[in-house]
Amino acid sequence: MERVPITKEGYEKLKAELQRLQRDERPAVIKAIEEARGHGDITENAEFEAAKEKQALIEGRIQELTTRLAHSEIIEPSCDDNGRVMFGSTVRMEDLQTNNVTRYRLVGPYEADVQAGTISVASPLGRALIGKEEGDEIKVQTPKGLRTFEILEVQ
């Protein structure tokens, strides 16, 4: 499998979540299952069923995080003296149709969260931004149609 870029902070965040699930959540749900079993017949025990569902979710997330961490490659963001957009850059840009100004940091797909102001370098917008510099305009196909953005600042 191909290595997936991730910032050190993103890697540490995933690692901390994995450790929390293994250290706290997994033992707690195992205890809840044992307690529910102690209440008698498990065939119609809602408490037991809820605990088993939670266990499945926790185990699934542990497996997902383990796989993500195994396939991650930590990339240290570096500064481009030419002010070009690259992995780890923070970009302030304006949607020329709406005049809406937004700021995003380009990160790997495992840590992208538009609500938190991060976008994946593999997304259509991320791919369009890579290598561009302040003053450049880019066109990107979005769910709202073709949009044109002007890059106002690269950090």
C-alpha cells in the first residue's frame, strides 16, 4: 500500500486516540459486557447488545487507526522561499464569485477536516493549490460548480 503523508501533529493525534481506545475504552466495554452477562439471559438483554455494539465500534476504530498509522509517512512542513503552496502550507484565498475569504492548511487525507480549517493535499482543491503562489488564480470543480479562487497569502 502507498504511504500516506501526515504531519507530525496529525500522527500524534491518531496515536493518542489509539492509545486511549486500547487503554480506557476497550477495558471499559469488556467490563460492561461481563456485567450485562451477569444479569441473566443474554438473548433479550438490551444492555448486553448495546455493549457488544459499542465493542464492535471500538475494535473497528482500533483496527482503522492501526492501519492508518502503519501506512502513514510523517512529512515535516517546510517553508518555500518562493512562497509556493506545499504540504503543510496555510493558504488564505478568496472565492471570486462570492468574495468569501477562507483559510486552509494543506495536510494529509487522514487529518483533513474542513470544519477545522484543514484540507487534504489529495482533494481537488488541495491538488489545484500545490505549487501555486500569492496572486495566482485557480479553478476548481466543487459541489457548487466550477469556482475560481485567488490566493491571497501563503504561510
